[in-house]
Amino acid sequence: MMTHNHFRSFFAPIIILLIVGALFLLGLYPNLSIILGGIALFLIGMEYMESGFKSFSGGLLENLLEKFTNTTPKAISMGFLATAIVQSSSLISIIIISFLSAGLISLTSAVGVIFGSNLGTTATAWLVSVFGLKIKISLYAMPMIIMGIIIPLFLKSNAWKGIASIFIGLGVIFLGIGYMKEGFETLKAGLDLAQYAMEGYAGIFVYVLVGSVATVVIQSSSATMAIIITALATGQIDYANALALAIGANVGTTVTAVLGALKSNENGKRLAVAHFIFNIITGLIAIIFIYQLTELVDYLAVIVGIAVDNFAMKLALFHTIFNLIGVLAVTPFITILVKYLNTIFIPKGINKGKPKYLDNSALVLPSTALSSIIMETKHLYENAFDIITHGLNLKKKNVLSTMDLDEVILDLHTHKTIDIDDFYNHWIKGLYGEIIDFSTKAQENMPPEYIEELYKLKLANRDIVDAVKGTKHLQKNMIKYTSGRNEHIKAQYDDIRKGLAELLRNIDTIAKTDEEDIIILLLSKAKIHVERYDIITNGTLDKLIRKGLITNQMATSLMNDSNYAHSISKNLITMAEILFIDIKSDLKKMHEELSMNEEEVNLLIKEQK
Amino acid sequence: MSIKKFIESVISSLNLEEFEIKGKKKSIKRLLEKLELRKSILNKTTKKNLTKKEKKELKEELAIITLQIKKGNKLLDELNTKNSKNIQTKKDK
């Protein structure tokens, strides 16, 4: 497969040739420089708007995209609305890829958003045809740019800076359109592009190709649409050819998406394939039915009150209609498409010790970065769960079942010693390091409330690692005494195994349930049961020694190992409180107040006695 | 006016602080209902057929639930007091 670097080295000479060619053309036709300058300004304006919306929305855009995309129609609508407002399908794509990487939305929803986003990009055509061509630059564009420069001088918050960027962006976009329009009008005197108009399907194919190439070069279908509309409004191109150019812009944008996806993760690549399939099918439908669509546009234009000779707005209507038809045609097959997408770009050789969710694309937003860390910490816990159960010589399936715990401890996992160090090095150490490294990177762009959550997650990670380390220490004597002849010490170690098995089972229930009362009950129970390991206070050790049931050496081992069991349990309970109570749930808000403190735990233990 | 101050004044003028307290109160009430239901189910359990171990577990669960209900009610009272204080402060203004 060709890598992104190969593509870059392949395209580099072409780009240099294009630049040289452009400079030569500029020498021949100085008016072209006005048009090109207009395009450049348009692209700069879009960049400003994109970064402005990113700072201004302050998580609102992400929240909306996360919450209102659970069904395909909702996902399409959100993709449409978000792109139409933000005027940037690339920003929406970045957010959606990061959501997918962080496991916040399903692939079906993500594909839906991308379809809707494609429809949302048609808003640019309306913006250009309705406002852009009529707007007086001195009246709107310039004041907008001035406002955008002045606002951050007095208002320093990120939100105001975002609003300022949106003002500058919109102003520069209108300025760009103004220059393009002026350039085309002046160019007409020397070079009339309309003379190259072509009729019939040959003309359609040629202009589709021109539109595609232009979009690939400019890397923005919105900019291509702006050029087409201004050229059409100034009479530089024929209406029929403009329609074909618009189809070409849609097709060309898939190349941009595919090129962009080469450096993306597998989720980005899957979405790029979905985007590609959607645009190719939409393009084919539009080409095949171009004459019928033109008639439909003429018919609808009369209904919505667009003048017969307002070709710019008719083109915007055409652009919207054929994208809408694309959405209607492809959406019924979204399940099949997603099934296919799930079979491609599957990473080879999945390793338990390698991160599954820590993708740099998730670093774009604090919410997705945090979500990735939560998912990866859960992955770390899954690995730790396996190691701890193996270390305690328990079978994972038994721990997770409803089997009586007395039976669970009798059904041994193996008769051999398990090298916990080896498991730790392969499944925990590297993954833990990656989570901490990713967290440090994520922290750079996080607001304080997220940093607080991140800090707790780091503690949860440390608790998991400590629990595994504790199991390693516990394992040595556990093997010795559970296979030995002294029934009394064996019973004590089996009690430790049983207690930890119960805790692991309860944490699994907590992780899977949404019922707050169950979570509170199990966490409280776990806190009470931890105290069983305090064998000095509860008199167990004293009784065993006094009656001569265990040797001094056994007593020392039991005392130390009970301490390990106590620490492992405490670590796992603290971890579960952080990791398995959903950040957004009601319980998270009141858990700290309802959580049992040490005094209450001791009171309940006393009551039970 | 900074955005933060603006948001704070919007929250205050729209009574959103109380809205937050109301939301929390609603969550606690819902949790208390669930706990009460669980408690009544446990209380109705016939202890005759239970083993010693099961009886111990039942007793423990009942003790935990009773304590949590007590804590929940206390929290609810605190929120009610906070809410009425907020209303009083607004009236005084």
C-alpha cells in the first residue's frame, strides 16, 4: 500500500509544476492573480472560522454531536446542522474520528454524521449565492475583520477569541468572494472562458473532471463551489457546465478525504471509505440524471421564488438537491456499508499489552481525550483482572459466574506457578506507561474540571498497578500454604482468595449495572469485607497462635499477606469508585456524600458482631 | 463583562442554581425510593428457610441500606435548607 510519504513525494513535482505554471499564467493574465488571491483569502477565512468555532463552542459542539447521534436520522441531521453552522466539514470529520477512537459513538452514527455533513457543506453555496455576491465589502467584510481584531484586545477569554476568529473568518471569506468576482469580471475583457463551453454528455464529463481536479488542487470543495458560483454570476461559465463542475467538486472532495485519511487511524480510514462511496454514488446519480435534476431545480426554483435568471442560486439549489438525493439513496444501505467497513483496516496482531484507545486524533478535544483514557484504563483493569485471578489460582469464568464462592476457590486455574512478573511486564507495564504519557499530552489542552478528572484517573491507574504488584507478593506464600498440610493456615489463605474473588465479582457487577442502589450496596459491602483482613484486630491471628494451630513463621507470613490482601482490596475499591461510576451519572455527583467513611464501616462491623 | 461573569449572571437571573439543586434532589429521591424498595423486599424475606450464612448476608445488607437511607435523607434535608436559604436571600434583595 502506498504511504502518505509516497504520495507526498509523488505530488511534490506536480505541485511545483503547477506553481511555475500559475506564475507563468499570472504573467500573461494579471487579472488571474486577483482571482487566485480571492481563493486564497476564501481558504484563509475558512481556517479562521474553523478555529474560531473550535474555541467558541467550548465543548458544546462535541456534546451535541455525542448526545444526539444515537439513531441514523439524528446523526444525519446533526452532521448537517453542525457543518452548515460551522461551515467546515473537515472540523466535523476530525471530531467524529476522535469520537470513534474514544469509543464515544458507533461507526453507524459516525457514517450518518458524515453523510449529513456532506449535505451541510451545501450551505456554503447558499452563503455565497445569497449573501456573498451581493454584499458590499466595505459595509460588511471590512467591519467584521476590524471587529475580529479589536475584540481580543479587550476580551481575553477563549470564547471571545473564538467569536473574534469567526468574525475575521467571515469577513475574509466575503473579501475573498469579492476579489474572485472582481477578477472574473475584469478577466472577461481579455479572456472569455464561456467560449470553452461544451454541450452534451461530453461537456458534462469534461467539466466534472475539471471540477474534481480543481477541488483536489485547492483541497476544498467549498472554495471550488465559491469559484464556480462567482464565475457563473459573472457569466464566465455556462449554467449547464457549472452544474457539472459542482458534481466534480463533490467527487474531487473524496480524493481530498482519502489523502487526508492516509495519515489517520483505522477509524479515519473507514470513514474516508464511507465518504468516498457516498460521494461516488451521489456523483453517478447526479451525472446520470443531470437533465431531470435540472428540470427539477427549475420547477423548485419557481416555487421558492428564485428568479429564472438567478443561476447562482439555482446552482446552490442543484447542489443541495443532488446531495440530498445522495443521502436518501445511500442511507437505507448504511447497515450493509458499516458491516463492510468493520471488515477493513483491522490492525494485525492485537496485543493485550498494547493500547486500544489511545489515538492521537482523540487529543483534539478534552472530552475525547478523557474518554480514551477512561476506556484504556478499563482495558488495563481487564488485564489486571486476568493477572489477579491467575495469581490467586482462580478461574476467570468462575469468578464472573454465579457459582458459590466456596466452589470457586476449589476449582483451581492451574497446578503450576504463574510468573506474575512476566504477565506484569507484558500486559501492564507498557500499557500503564502509555496511559500516563497520553494523559500528560492530553493535560496540555484541558480545562481545570477535566484535569481534576484526569488526576483521579491517574490514581485509578496507579491503584490497578499496585493491586497487580500486591498479588505478586501474595502469590508466593499462597501457593506454599494452600498446597501444604496445615489445614488452619490453608483455610486462612483460602479465605483471602475467597474475599478477593468476591470483590472482583462485585466490581464486575458494578461495571455492568446502571442501578445506583446496587452500586452503593456493593461498594459499601466491599468496604466492610476489607476489614476481614485485619486479623490482628479481629483476633484471628491471636486465636491461631494461642491454640498452637500455626507456627510463628506461618503467623508472620499470614500477617504480611493479610496486609497485601487489604491493600489490594482498598486499591480495587478506590479504582472502581473512580472508573466504574459514570462521570455523567447522577451517582457521580452524590457519591462522595453517600460513600461510607471508616467510622461508619467500623460501626456496621460492630453491629454485626 | 467577561463571558464567565455573563454566564454567572444568566444562571442567577434564570434561577439555574436552584435548577441544579432540584436536579440533585431528584436524583437522591430516586435513589432513596430504590433503597426503600430493596429494604422492604429484604424485610419481607422469610428468614426460616435461610442458612446461617444467608441470614448474616441479609442482616448486613439491611444494615447497609438503613445507613444509606439515613445518609440520603440527611443530604436531602441539607439541600432543602440550602434551597430555602437561596430563596430567602433573593427575597431580601
